[in-house]
Amino acid sequence: MKLFLYFVVEVIAKIHNRLMQLNNDYEYHFSDKELHFLVVGILGMVFIFLVYPVFKWLAKHNHVMVIAWIYVFTLIIVITFAIEIGQKVTNTGNMDFADIVFGIFGFVAMFFVFSVIRGVYHGILKFLRKRRKREERSSS
């Protein structure tokens, strides 16, 4: 976990240094805060333009549960990383990448069980509706 976080920090630092170098080379004179404003703002908008059409299509085709799953999965990733980083900072536990993987796997496994139960429930409802329609047609 520690090596992974150092790797991520190193990549971010290299990107940061390159942006600062471009800022200096082209004499834009943006402050670090202004660069964060621009880079994170642009990155967020790129994500919006990528995610919005997908979510719109999913909503149009009645896949709201998929949208909810993506949102919660993203939150789970952020929360598990925050827990592990918090353990490292406060020395209340061991920061371990495997803990993140197992935490995320726990959510995926429990969601799978939920999905099976939900699928069975909706299957039974569909069967009962079809049966009721057949009975209504045969009685008329």
C-alpha cells in the first residue's frame, strides 16, 4: 500500500512539476492555486462530458440501479482509501492496500447477493403478473 501511494504521489508530483514548468516557460504566471483551479476544473468537466451521456443513456433505459451502483462504488473506493490514509496518519492501524481490496470486494459480494435476491423478487413479480393476465384473458 505504501509503495502504491508513493507511486501515485510521484506521478502527481511529476505532472505538477511539468505544469509548473509550462507555466514558467510560457510566462503565464499562474499561482499554484490558480493552476489547481484550472486543472481540477478542466478535469472535472472532462469527466462530466464523459459520464453524462452514459448516465443519461442508463436512466433512459431504466438502469437507475446501475447509476446508483457506480456512485456508491466510487464512494466506497474514496472511503476505503480515506480509512487507510487515516490509519497511517493517526497510527491507529496499518495502512494496507489489501484492506482496500477486501473492503471493496465486501461491497461487491454483498451487492451480488442483493442483486440475486432482487432478481428473484422481480422474477416472481413478473411471473405473477403474466399469470394474472392469462387468467383475466381466459375468464373473459
